[in-house]
Amino acid sequence: MQILCSLFFLLLTCGFIYLTFILMGLTNKDIIRRIRYIFNYSDDQMIKLFALGDKVVTRAEVSDWLKKEEDADEAVVQDIVLAQFLNGLIIEKRGKKEGAPPMIPERTLNNNIIFRKLRIALNYKDTDILDTFKLADLRVSKHEISAIFRKPSQKQYRPCQDQFLRNFLQGLQIKNRD
């Protein structure tokens, strides 16, 4: 009986931890941390990405942003900082367009904007995105992807949920690291 109670408690605890992880959603720190891991960026490369996005950062700031949530000294990554990082990623992956005005970072981000910036940085087409989701064992249609990249004012627009973005990042990780 004691073993059954212990097993039940363990399952209940694991389920709560998983549910908490899902409900908490992705934070800006999670996204920066995952991108760093996916592309195996060093601290110097991270600093360079921020610089490409017109954000001067120190090694200490990067280190603080990469700390786990459990760490007492965790620093919050504002939306504009993540936007600058993603703009730097776009420039690093695709190059800076000659004669184009500088990229202005968004003050507020949502998953749709983040996903769009990743798509631009990686120069992904719909088929590339579908293949990435397949690696994460998620089947999506071209219509779902198209809806996420539409403007919010359009009837077919669909908000990108945390789990959707998390699965895309997981697929990128499998493709690039595993």
C-alpha cells in the first residue's frame, strides 16, 4: 500500500511539474537560451548577434539572461531586447541589405512575430517549416502555417500558441544538434 501511495504521489508531482511547464509558456529567456543551444553559439557570438541588432551587451548580461529560472539572480529579458537579438540573428544568417534602413526592434512581441523573425532568419519556406515540425513529431498543414503568418486583421489569422513555437524550436534542435 505504501508503494502505491508513493508511486501515486510521484506521478502526481511529475504531472504537476509538466503542467506547470506547459502553462508557464515560453519566456524570452527560454527563446534566447534555446536559440543559443540550437546553433551552438558562444558568449562572443551571442554578443555579436546583439550588436548586429543594435544592442550593446556585456558578457555579464548575456550570462544573466542564460541562467535558469530557478536561479535567484535571474534577469528578465524585455521584448525589445529579444527583438534586437532576433534582428541580429536575421542579419547574421541572411546578411545586411545594402541601402536598407536599419531594422527597428518591436517594443512588444508575440509568438507570431517571433516565429516570423525565425522564418526570415532561416530563409524557410512552408515546406521547410513542415519538415521541421515533422522532426518534432507534430503534423501541421500549410494552411495552419499560413494563418500564423497573416496579419491579425485578416480573417484567417491564427495566434501562435506557445506549444506550437516550442515544437518548432524542438524540431530545429533535432535538425541542428542531434
